[in-house]
Amino acid sequence: MFWSASPVAAAPLSAAPPGSSGPTSLDDATQKATNAAGWVQENWGTWLTSGLQIVLIIVIAVVLRHVIRRTITKFIERMNRTAAAAQGTALGGLLVNAERRRQRSEAIGSVLRSVASFVIMGTAALTVLSVLKINLAPLLASAGVAGVAIGFGARNLVTDFLSGVFMILEDQYGVGDEIDAGVATGTVIEVGLRVTKLRGPNGAIWYIRNGEVKRIGNLSQGWSTAAVDVVLAADQDLERARETITRAGEEMSKAEPWNERLWEPVEVLGLSEVHLDTVTISVSAKTMPGKALGVERELRWRIKHALDAAGVHLAPRPAPEDEEEEATDPAAGMAAPSALNNPLSPQSMATSPITSPSKMGK
């Protein structure tokens, strides 16, 4: 008996059924694997170089950001220590507000740290994208369009932020200052980059957006002026009143704590108003910043007691216009003369009722 191979077995082992996606031959598969290995071998050096560049860029950015932020923090702490040391002296305690300096320096430090972080990390991100051979032109164009859209949508927020930055850098006001911001008046309790908090005279807290402040009147910088008007009767002795007021001011300037709050002697400026029955004497004094209202109240108190002791009388307070009694006209309640009051007048006869015909026949 003779054995023979079947036709199927005699077919090549590498043959694949029609329509299959597998390799057509073992040599082709080997060639593709060899090409892939060669491609990896050719590019692994580039990949390794790019990876090392990216890692180096990130490390440099993180280290530089940490160093700059730490330097800014140390600088702010040194400023605060200098302000605290100056406040410990006699003159520095009057001129330096430690809390105001602290908040101002912290706000400036926060802005500088944020700007440094944004610049460093943004530059590092763009450098990494350029190492990866990514085209930055479409990305920058999209970022520019997005920035314009956000700028238009949040223009009030940007305006508030920029106004707050310049207010802090220029030291227009600080914590503890008495300011007039136009929309509100009060004592500053917090200065932020977007809003400023004021404590009003009635205790209310006002939140003012920095972008809405068009003018600032700071009553706590340099020095303040206490102004008092003394209204006397026209028949009083003005020279005696001047001497009495001057003596009261001298006594006040020697008493505690007014001797520190009064920076110059109390000055009698003279007559500011002269009327038929009253005269007004103006009194002024230069005071410590923010202490003018308290000095005015104490000065009025002392002037009133001194004038009473000297026998100089103040002018009586005029009654309000709505409380003044007007002269009564005796003819106001009388009726106007009328022709109807006379029954024989033609007007009165014309208004008499008409008699019915039945009654006229009877």
C-alpha cells in the first residue's frame, strides 16, 4: 500500500484563507517587527531628550517659583518688623499704624506672589508645548479671543481689581482712616483688592467696590482741623468773650489726653457772622489726624462752661419756622358779602321758588 499526502496537507503552511487580515507570510511579519524595532531605536533618543527637557523645565519652574515667593514673603515680613519697631518709639506710635502697614504689605505681597506664579508657570507651560512640537499659534489665538471675551464680560471685576491695586500701592487710605468715599463715609476696617469695608457713624458696615470710587477724602492723613462756632447775643462783651475762649483753650491744651491731640494752640479767628441779634465767633485748632470730632466736642463743653462762669450769654436758639405762630386775621372767618343776603334784591327774588298754578287759582 502506498501512502500519499492529501491536497490540503500539501498546501503551504503560511497560506491564509481568502479575505483574512493576518500576515501573508512569516517573512512579512518579521519585516514589520524589524521596522518597528528600528523606528523605536531611531527615536528613543529623541524621546529621552525631550522627556529630560520637560522634566528639567518643570523642576526649574517649581524651584524658581518657590524661591521668588519666599523672597517676597521675607521682604514683606521685614517691612512689618520695621513698622513694628518704629511704632514702639514715642513719635513712631503717632505716625505709624502697624495694622494698616501690615494689611497693605500683605496685599502687595499677595499681588506680587500671584503675578510671579502666573508668569513663571505660564512660561514653563509654553516651553513644554514647544518641546513637544505643538504648534502654539492656534492656542495663542484661541487664548487671545477667550481673554477678550472674558475681559468684556468681567470688565467691572477687572476695574475693581486694578483700582484696588493702585489704591494700595499709592497708600490712599488704610485701616483706621476716616474717609469720605462719596458713596459712603466712615472708618476703614478692611482694604481689599476688590472691595473696601467702612464702618459708618451709625455702626453699619459699607462694602464699597474699588472701581466705583471716584474720589477719596482722607481725614486721617497729616493733620485735622477742629472748627467750633460760638453764637453769642449781639449785646455781649466780645473782648471778654475772646479772652474767656482763649483761656478755655489754654486749659484744655494742658489737660490729658488733649495735650497730645492738640498739635497747636486753640485760635480765636474772630467774627464770621454778624446779625441784628446774634454774632458768631469762629474757633479753630489743629489736631491729631482723625481726632477732630472729639476735640470739637470737648472744646464746646469747656467754652460753654467758661462763658457761663464769665457771665457771657449765648444767643437764644430761634424757633423753627413751622412752630412760629402767625398773626390771626380777624376778618378771616367772615363770609364774603353777597347779594343773596338781601331778600329784596333781584338776585334773591330770582332764586325764590315758583308758586304752582293750583295754588295761584285758589
